[in-house]
Amino acid sequence: MHKIDMGLIEMTLDVMKYVIGRVSEVEHPIGKPKKYEELKALVGETITEKGVGGEYAFNLWKEHLSKANVPVDHPRNLAFVPASPTRAAIMFDLITAASSIHGAYWMEGAGGIFCENEAMKWIVSLTGMPEGAFGVFTSGGTSANLSAIVTARENWRTNDTTHKGQKGLIITSIGAHSSVKAMAKVADIDVHLVDTEDRLEASALRATIDGLSPMERERLFAVVGTGGTTNAGIVDDLDGIADICAEENLWFHVDAAYGGGALLADSVKHLFVGINKADSVTIDPHKWLFSPYDCGAVIYKEPELAKQAHSQQGSYLDIFKDEGAHGFNPTDYQIQLTRRVRGLPLWFSLAMHGTDKYKEAVERGVELAQIAGKMIEESPYLELVREPSLSCVLYRRKGWKPQDYTNWTYDNHKKGFALVTPTKWKTGDGFETVSRFCFINPDTTERDIEMILETMA
């Protein structure tokens, strides 16, 4: 199966034809999932002792399995945080896979890592972090957040050996991304949540710290602020939080996985004042920087601290640290050893199109949110829950109960029309079910928004 024959060549041509069609098509169906039993009935057994053949398996994919997915780049997929990779990035993802580059160490992946680092320098420049700040591409925001918090914890323990036996504590808000709470379990640290889903203000952080017990204060080592909450696109008071962290000698991490792309947009980048003071920042290029999955990034003000926390040791790895293999080793700065050069498609797309095009595309997402907000305000049966923030819009259908939103979502999705899902927003002491748009794709039109809203009438 590792040999080249005519069957492989013909299969390669078929695959390339499929990719060309997918990359060049103007419209594609939104797709919808099927139950396991339905898919199994359609395709039968695919993993057998003798194999079913490439042509047969590929036809199963084209006819049945590909249609059971929801493409994140569909212009009416406005749920969660969608994505819209550039066609250039998608094409170069093929190069990334075909090149078989192990992206952990410079010795094996110098050319690919060079390209990644060129893209990373540009991302770091968006944050305004000081000279020497740098980062590495990860699988996404979860691994980036985990890598940053582990770095912060190890730095805390190294600076004061009395902390080595202590379970660390971090502070964030209930509006922070779910991965912050999830990675705390992995890192075995506690999380103190500030009870606000809106902007985390410096005053609320100060009150929270002052309200900690002496033992909790002893265990506190980091604060996680958010640069664009997933639910509503809210940017915390990064500048005020940074100042408190400096006063209290706390690590300041900013999770800008979704919102970080907005640093390109002149219309909203003022909201991120203070991000340059962070000790670490998460940004996901596979969200608002138009890269294919999976491509996250973590940036450190002092990368050497990350290297001390994450660099792996083993006799089989010694050669990678040798003078003869000198270069930047991405594995030293995050939790993964084995990694693909996932920043390579971003580099190619940036090189091909230039950063001005990226700026225009991000601004379009902000503009679409404002357009949707105006449409909602003008509707007799809809109303905004709060003003649009970044590219997120929360709105309610007057008179609807939670199940109405769910039914509406499924109805539109079953028709192959759109995917817009409900969420919850904290109102007083409870949580209200509302609807939500998140605009990433610059190909989404005003008419798309109008048609979606009209289905709520």
C-alpha cells in the first residue's frame, strides 16, 4: 500500500478534481447530520480485511458521508464561532499534508517552521506586545490556554518553592470560554469565577481578590481575561486588569481565541487596549484569521518561561538540542511533542493576499453585526438583548419560549437553509434563552441576514 501504481495515480487525480471543485464552487449545501444507524445503513462495512477499494470508498464519501457534515464556511452558518478559511489556505493545507513534515523540531522541519514563524511575527505585532514576545501554533484555543496556564503555574512554583506542594488558583469570569474551566481540571488547579457574563471590570476583579481568604490569596497565581467572549463578543477591561495583575504579581493571560482577529479592525481595536501588557495571549487563526482547522496560537511575553515549563527531555531527543540542529523548536513552548506545521496554510495565504485583505475581511464581520443589529431594532417582533459586540449579536424573538428557539433552529437546518443556534444570557438571577449570530464569513450577505430573520416572523 506504499507503492505507486496506476490505481494510486488515478485516485490522486480524482481527489484533486474533488478538491478543485470544493475550493472553486460558489455555493454548496449546508449539510445536516444523520444518526449513526442511518449512515451505517447507507455505507455498510468500510473497514474490511481485503479493503473495499479507493474508488468505492471515495464514492461513499461523496454520495453519503460528506453530506452529513455542516461546512463551517457556509455563509448562513452563523452558529457557535464558524470559520471561513481562504481558498489559498485550503489549497496549501494539501501541501502541508503531502509534505509529511514533523513540526516539533527545527532539525526536521526548518522550512515549514520558518514559514510558521513569519506568520507568527505578524500575529505578535497585532498585539503590540514588547520586543522578545513570541509564540507557537497549537491545535486550538484549548491547548493554547492550557499551555499558557501551565507556564504560569510552573513560573509561580519556580519563583517561590513553598508553592510546589500547593494547588494553584486562577480568577476568571463566568463569561470566559469553557476551555478555561476545562483546562483547569487537566492542570489540577481551582477556578474562582467572577459572577458576570458582561465585561469583567478592574473594580470587580479588585473586589474579588480582596474577598479571598488568606489561603486562597496564597494560592492565586493568575487571572484570565477575555478578548471577545464566545457568547457575546465582549472584551474585558484588559488595561485595568493588567494593572491589578502587575500590582499583585499575578500572571495575566488573555484568551482572545475568537476576538483576536479583531485587532486588525480599526473600528474596534481600541477595545483591546491593555492586551500588550499580557504575559500570554491566545489567538485562533482558524477562527477570525481565515485559516483551516486546526490552527490556534499562544503568545508569550517571555517565551523562555514557556520553554522551561514545556521542554521535554529524553535521550532520543538530545540530538534536537545539539548545536548542529540549532533552531526554533515549537514543541518547547506548548504541551504537544508531535505536531504538524499547522501555521503553514496561514503563511501562504498571507503571503499570497497581503495583510490588507485580511483587514478588510475582518472589518466586514464587524460591519455585518452592525447591519444585523439595525435590522433587529427595526423589526416589530424582534429586539436586541444587548448592542452587537465585535461580530456577535444576541437577540430575542418576542414571546418565544426556549423550546421555540430550538424548534426554529432544527426547522431551518432540516430545510438546508441555515444554522443559527440558541444560547443563554444572564438576566438578573437567571438565564434567558435567546438567539445569536456570529459573523466570520465575508461572503455572508445582507440578504442572508434578512431571510434568516424573516423565518422568525
